Amino acid sequence: MENINQNYLKNHILQNIQIRTYSCIDSTNNEAKRNLDLNPCLFVAEEQTNGRGRKGRSFYSPRDKGIYMTLLLENNDDLNDIVKITSYASLCVVKAIKKLTNIQTDIKWVNDIYYQDKKICGILIERVLLNDKAYLIIGIGLNLYPFSVSEDLTNIVGFLNFKDDIRNQLIVEIINNLLLFSQNKNSYIDEYKKYSLLLNKEINYYINDEAYHGKVIDIDNDAHLIVLNGNKIDSLSSGEVTVRLKKD
């Protein structure tokens, strides 16, 4: 399998950003935090020993089986809305997959990517403050090729399993689109909806550990999930809810 090619990335990523590649590292998000002075910078690893997901969960990142990368940016006004940048990042991933493989994947609001009813990608976005400057750390982990998982995860963890090694091309496509957020931030939601796994579905959701259920009727321009709960409309933002498909 072809290694992550730093020269290829430098030659094909359209904006002038620094690029760091690693054979093995604890976490690309952690590495970004250790190197805020490199902003803007892309960190890519062949393997992570301590990959992280949302809410402190681990993200298993074995060698040559996926894309493990973090984009470090200075947090300007355009990047203040974490929900929008998170949802936009997920759209960048599914669009890149579609363009390069013609495989249709889906977004489970707000930022999990699913293929054949299993999660293949997670996105972890963190904001860091240092010396009165704010930085945005956008971590993306994408499972491309099968690896062994524990029995309790076999029905949860999935893989794109495309026949060719397209990691370098996928990285370029995702990052080039992600770097266009400022000019697309007010116009991407309609396209995001086309990939939504939840739109027009019955769901269970949780607010402050209290369970509710309803039907997803829209995703608004702020990337909030709009749910019809009886006669009431709930507008849900990430960070305060956990959304699960309602079982038949």
C-alpha cells in the first residue's frame, strides 16, 4: 500500500499550508495542539496510538487502514460557529468519497459518516486558546480498509473498502473543500441535506439526559436539527443532544 505522500499533498492542496506527516503518533489532534505556531498546518499519520473521538471516546487507528488527519487553523470570525464548521467538514468528506469512488455515504447529524448502516468516519473539532489567540483543530478519522474489531463493535464500525488506495487523493479533496468554508458557509446546507441519514426519519433524542422522540423535518441554515415533537418544534444543536435512529 502506498504511504501518505507529503510531496503529493503539497503539490495538490491549493492553499499554502504547512504539512507534517508521521509514520506513527499518539494523536494528530494532540500534535496540532503541541504545534500551534505552525498554523495553518495539516497533520497526517499512518497510525495513531491514542486516537480520540467525541466525548472522550477512543478512535482505533491501525496502520494503513484509514485516514487520520488534523487541520490546524487560526480561529477567525468565519470559524466561530462550531456546529457549522463541523457539519461542513462532514459534507467535505462525503463529497470527496462520492467524487473519487462514486460510493454514496450518509451523514448522521451532525458529523458521523455512515456506509451500509455502519459508521466509517468521525470528526472531532476542538478550539484552543493561547496568548489571546484562538485556534481551531479539525480532526478527521476515516476507516477505509477492514481491520479486526471487538465483537461488540462489529455491527457499529464499518469500512469504505474501496479496491484502490486513494488515501492521498481523498486527503487532497477533503482539505481543498474544507479550506473553502469561508466562501461556502452560507450556501452548503441544501447539499448537506441530500446526504442526511436523519431527514424525514423518526428519532429518539436526549436533552440533559431526558429522552424525547419526534420526526426530523429540517436542518436549518445554522445546521441545527429541526424536530417535530407532537405539537412542539425542537431546534437541536450539537453538544447538547445525542441522536439515535428510532427502532422499528
